[in-house]
Amino acid sequence: MSGWLKDRVFRTVLKNAGYLGSTKLIGALIGLGALIGAGRMLTAVEFGTLMLIHTYALGVGALTKFQSWQMILKFGARPYEQGNRSIVAKAIRFAVGLDMASGVFGMVVGMTILCFAASYVGIGQQYTPIALLYCTLIPTMSSATPTGVLRLVGRFDLLAKQQIITPLLRGVGALLSWIFGLGFVSFVATWYLADIAGDLVLWVMTIKELRERDMQSALRPSLREAPASLPGVWNFVWLTNLNTTLDACWSPVGNLIVGGMLGAAAAGRYKIATTLLDSAVKPARFLEKGFYPEIMRLDPKSRHPWHLALRTGLLSGAIGLCVMLVILIGGKPLISLFGHKYAEASTLMTIMSPALVISMACFPLESLLYMAGQAKAVLVAQIVSVITYITALVCLTHAFGLHGAGISYIFGIFLLNILAMIPALIGYTRRHLLESETVTNSEV
């Protein structure tokens, strides 16, 4: 480890992850408190419906949005380092245009589906008007431009401060709802206002940073400028969009399928388990957010990015093993805080816990493949694993209930990372052939 720390880029990744982790831990604890409060104050059906409404909006946003932040870093990281602000501005304008178009499209699609098929995702007819209103969050939920800009300029400290806003407001709202004895609608309003406040603060921070660099014109949306100056940009954003669409099947869509098959109460239990596991895997998310911008600045022909990925993955995997042990020991007492009606979630979380070790150890694979110009390999891995996961989810949930859903999740995650590892290993052995394509796309 002491040898790894001599690598400046590795230290930068750890520093950026530290920024994000410093406040995310606090936010996670506050958010968990809000979730526990909602679970204890609402009935199992109401709590499950709240989770389904929120998950539905997240899922639709994830299915329709572009990963504009990845595009900004892919095509803007090296030009920004070289002082080519014109290219950077075009990439940001393109990202803003993508976010606006996909956000409005996602909102319209989400509302339309709810009008005709709310019951199929476990949302009762009496809750449909509230769910329709919640869909107005989709445009801000699916906007990734601010995240990309702040990562590009290295303001991970601002990202760290912003990510505590939403859980803090949820915690305050849950506390007020408990004090005044408010019901289901107040919790929905709390989740809604907390989400939109966090998103708006992120945009305000981004505007301020661009103004300080005299780049505020970069926020003018344009879908026509960038393709002429950044060859391959449309191909990249469509591939990452499809990959994100498929990625949404693991949590939001999977939760909706469970809700549609087993009801809102079961969906609430499944959501508790997946939310706690997602919180446990946060260290890998922090490392990934710091890892992606740095690896995009490196030469894929050298061994440096590949060794950096190996070191970061090993560190993250070791943390994952420790977290899994904590879950196995303390999962049941933690779930008990929600109340006895959610006890089944503890067994489900135990079943699913090996998946977080796999996810944490293998998180660098996707970034490596994007760096190496192999976005199609990421997409193929997602397609095969998602089809397998959804098929297994439906079959095993029908046969074994929530436990079957947990088993299918582990199997799908394992398959996804095996399929991503194969092209990554091939890419490393053939890395001397990767330079021309990657450098051309990022330095134009």
C-alpha cells in the first residue's frame, strides 16, 4: 500500500473519494433515520407505495437520461487540461441540451405510463395523482451536467457539500411529520422537496463555477455544435444511454417488478434491503466518482491506468469484504429499527450481501472500457446480464418470493462483471492498439 501511495493519481482518487465520503456518511445516517421514521409511522402498504413512487420516478429518469457527465469528461478532460476552453464549452452545451431533451421526454413518458398502467408497478389507483405530480421531478433527477462540470474542474468539495442537502431535508421533514402526526402525503412532499432542493443547489454551484472561469455561455444548450467538433460524440452518448437504461433494471426496475408481482408491502421490504446495500457500497461509488475523471486523463497505451484500476479495485473489494461481515453480524438489529413488519428484509439483505463485494471489487471495469474506447463491450455485458437477471427475477420471485429476488440479483451481478472483465483483460493485452482512437476522440 505504501508503494501505491507514491502514485500521484492514486492519491488524487483517494482524496476525491475522501471529499465525497466525508459528508455522504453523515447524509446516509440522516437518510436512514428518515427512512426508519417513514417505515415506523406509515403502514407497510403506505411505506411501500412511497418507495414505489420515488423508485418509479428514478427508474423512468434512469431509463431515458443520457450520461452527460461521462460525455463531458470523455471529450472535455484533456482539452480542459490543455486550456482549450472552446471544446470544453461545446461539450457542456451538448450535455445541457441532452439533459433538457431527455428530462422532458422522460417526464411525459412517465406520466403517460402511469395513467394507464400504475397498478402494474404496484401503485394503487388512489395514489396515482400523487405519483403523477412526483414525475415532475424527472427533468432535474435525470440531469447530469452539473456533476460532470464540477468533476471536470475538480470541485469535489462542492459535490461533497451538496450531497448532504437531500438527506438532511428528508430527515427534517420526517421529524416534522412525526411531531405533528402527519401522514402519507407529508412524507411524499418531504421526499419531493428534498430531491428538488438538492438538484437546484447543484445547478447553482455549477453556474457559479462556470462564471468564475468566464464560461457561463457554456450553459446555452446546443445539440448541433458538439457533433461537428467532437467526432464520435453521438455514438458515445447513445451507447452510454443504452448502458444506463439497462443499468436501471438492477434497482428501480427490479423494485417495480417485485412490487407488481408481490404487492406494495413486499416492495417496501425489498427497497429497504436494496437501499441499505446501496449505502454499504457507497465507498466504491466515491472511488468511482474520483476514479473516472482521472483515468480519462491518462494514456490507455501505458500500463498506468490499468494498474491504477487494479489497485483501486483491490482496495474497494477489501472494504467490501469488511462491509459484508458487518451486514452479516448487524443486519438483523438494523432492520429491526424499522419495525417487526419488515423483518423479512434482514434475511433478504443477508442473501444479497455477496453482490456488494463483487460490485465494489469490479467497479473500475466500466471506466476502463470507456477509456479504451470499448463502450460497446460495456453495453453487450449489460444486455446479456440484464436479460438473464430479469428472467431469473420473474421466475425465482414467482417460485420463492423475496428470497428468489435476492438470489437472482447476485447471479446477475456476478455475470455482469465476468462479462466486463473479459474485454478488459483483452484490452490490456492489446493496449498498444488503443491510443489512436482514444486520443483522437478526446483531443480534437
